[in-house]
Amino acid sequence: MRKIIFIAATLLAFASNAFANVNKPFISGIHFSEGFEIARGEYSPDFGSFMGSRIYTALTYNAMIAITPNFVIHPAFGVHFRFCSHRDDDETTVGTSVDDEGDVILVSEDYENNYSLGLVLPLTARYYITNYFFTEFGLEFNFNLFEKFNLGINVYDEAAEKIFEPKALNLGLTGGLGATFDGFEISLKYTHGLTDLYKEKTSYGIKFFNWSYSRINLNIGYWFGYKS
């Protein structure tokens, strides 16, 4: 009986050490994310169109709250920046203007861009499959602070900002896989938007701007006080 208890205790200690990841109940770190985001949904712009895809960058302060040695809650808070641009092969005439000498000239537009700044708050549950590799899944809250359009002409910029009314809060499901080595971390995550990015507009019975997003992120970070 004593031998059985001894063997069981040894195996339990080995398993505990094999899966021990966070050596403190709470640790924190800094993470940088770079992602590619595409519009998704009915009447959304296609992949090659303006607003059809955007670059997503985020910098966050992260925490890990240990529930067990291999299961943690992973909240984060930071800022995110979205940017998209589209350049046509051929310039498009959009009106006329007058130069300094009083001559009428054609005004052409061949460049468009859009950028937005906001706050991001992911909240996930993370499970360490081994001493280094983990999987996680949870929610991501995005709070939009402002969005700016640059279509080449001020009147179009103002019209775009009236037409595209960003929602103050967006919600998405996020999850992925990653690895942590002595505090350094790299992961790949997918975020599936659940809410529309812009307030819905209706014209001739067609609902416009009722699209969400799909995003793939590469994340690099460092945990302070982490011990593998």
C-alpha cells in the first residue's frame, strides 16, 4: 500500500512539474500584434476594393491570472490602429479646379486611404497543452475612438465620414495557438467579428455597410516574472 501511495505521489509531482507554467498567481507583460483584416458580410466590399481589407496593429498590456498551473485567464488592454489604402491603376477624373494662373484643370483621384484608432480589450481562457505550447479562446471588445477618411478631395472626405458611421463598440470571438519560452511568446490568432463595424444605411431597399470582419493576427510578447 505504501509503495502504491509513493508511486502515485511521484507521478502526481512529475505531472505537476511537467505542466507548471506560471510560477506566480499573477504576472503581466507587453504584447505587439500585427494583423490582416478583411470585410465579411452581405454587401461588403470585396478583397480588392477600398475598405475590403485593412491592416490591424495593436499594442497591449497583458496579464495572466493562474487558476491552475496550466489553466489561466488572460485579459489585456491597449490601443489598436486600423489602416487601409487603395490605388487604382488609372486615374479617375472627379471634377475641375482652377490653378494659380486662372486656367481650368482636371482634378484626378488615384489614391484613397482610411485609418481608425481605438481601444482593444481581449479576454480569453488559456490552456497550456505542454510546458510551452498553449491554446486559448475568448472574446475581444473593440472601442472606436475616431475614424478618418482621405479620398483626395475634402468634400468627399466629409461625405465619407457622414456615410460611414462607425459603431462605438464591436465584439468578436478570438482564439489561437502559441508558445511561451522563458517569458518570450509568439502566437497566431483568428478573430471573427460578431457585430457590424458601421451603422447600417438603407438605399433603394438595399442595406449597406452591414458588414463585419475576419482577422488573422501574429502576436509577439514578453511576460515579466514568467518561469517555464
